[in-house]
Amino acid sequence: MKSWFLAAPWVPRSLSVSAWINARRKFLMQTRRLHDGAESFEVSVYEAASVSPVALFAVGAGGHPERHSSLLERLAKSGFTVVAPHFERLTSPRPSETDLILRARRLTLSLEAFVHPDETAVGVGHSIGATTLIALAGGQMWLGPGLLVNVTPDSRLNRLALLAPPIRFFQVPGALDAVTVPILAWVGTEDSITPPAQAEWLAHAMCHRQTIDVRITKGAGHFSFMDQPPPQSLEPLQNKQAFIAEYSGEVCRFLAGSGAPTMVSGE
């Protein structure tokens, strides 16, 4: 099944349909279905106007990437083909080994469908999606003492942007030793789910490789990164849309390789 979307429901009379599309939209979004053994899953694909690098998006617990539509559209407008798998919503605040392995496997299957083995891609994820990307980049994910989640790393990922990442899975000594890709981590001061201390710990754990930049936005919460947050969640930011535009632009610049993350910074 394919779903095609345009930027607005009407066309100015002074423009032809094709001219208006070219002026207002540089990409198309479709929904693809990929196979995972006997099962299948949907993937939203935002295609840039020309051949472009792939940005793999890993959604959080809610499972539907369209809740981050501003970020995904900004990535596509910046020249990335965005590949965003859909997942079932996690019903527990603590994901199981089965949940994590399924998400990691389907992210890898999505890379296999859109990225040649000898090419690279960038990754951007929110919350548990960010955690899964760290594992795919070589991090050892632990659910507890002796409980290693067996995720096969994918060497195609060469740069990660992590939004409100839960880091407690990687606090076993040596769990991050194999992670060498540049990382941008972004958190908010009002995030009670993944507070800034977690991202700061990540920066400290990786500082000897000088590959991480942590941004901390005053007043932002865990769901401030989303266009459509969960029901009943309270938004602490006064101007959330301005923040979404700001962080989306910075993420695009980082993933395009326009800056080298080397420090911890606050906003």
C-alpha cells in the first residue's frame, strides 16, 4: 500500500500542478511493507528529489514515526532519504529482550532494503529508538546483571543523532567500547524519564574518543521533540514549535557532517 502526501490541499491558480509541487515539496512520502520472516511491517519512506544518503529513523515507545513529522520532513528537505520503520506501541516502561531484539532486527532489515552493503547511512532516534541505535552502532545493551541483549551491530551506521536517549542499558563496564561513530545527543532539563544526567554520563564514558556533543535545552521535556506527544502528557516548553524547528535543523546539519562533535554544551 502506498500513501502519497502533498504539502497543502490546494494549488494556487497561478501555478500548474507540477510547478506547485516543485515549489512546495522536494520529496515524496510513501509507506512500504517489508518482510520479517513470516511477518511483515510498515516503513515510512521520505524520498528526496534525487539520489541521496539514507537517514534511518528509530521511533520511541509509541511506535509510529509520523509523530515526528517535522523532523522527518526536515531531513528529507535537507537531502536525506528517510527510512522510518513502524512498531507496535510498547506497553511497559521497561522493554523486554524480545521487544529490543525485534526493533533492532527490523531497523537492520530496513537498512538492508534501502542501503547497499558497501554504503553507509546515518541514524536518528528518540528515546528507546535512540538506545537501539547505540546497540546497532556496537554498544552492548544490558537489561541487568548477566542479561545481555544480543543485537548484531550494523557497520553501515556512521553517525548518530540521539534524542532523549535512555543510557542505563550501557552502564556495564566496557559496554560502549566498540561505539566509535560521532554522536549528537539532545536532552531537556525537564525530562524526568531520561534526565540530562544520563546523556552527560554518556559523554563522560565516550570523552576519550572525542566523538560526542551533548545539547541540553532548558525547559524541554521528554516529549518536546515530538509533534504529536502521548495523550495526557504535559508540555513544559513555552514555544515547542520553535524548539522543534531549531533541533531539527541542528540534527540535519550534524548528520550531513557539517560539524564535528567534540564537547558537552548547554542551551
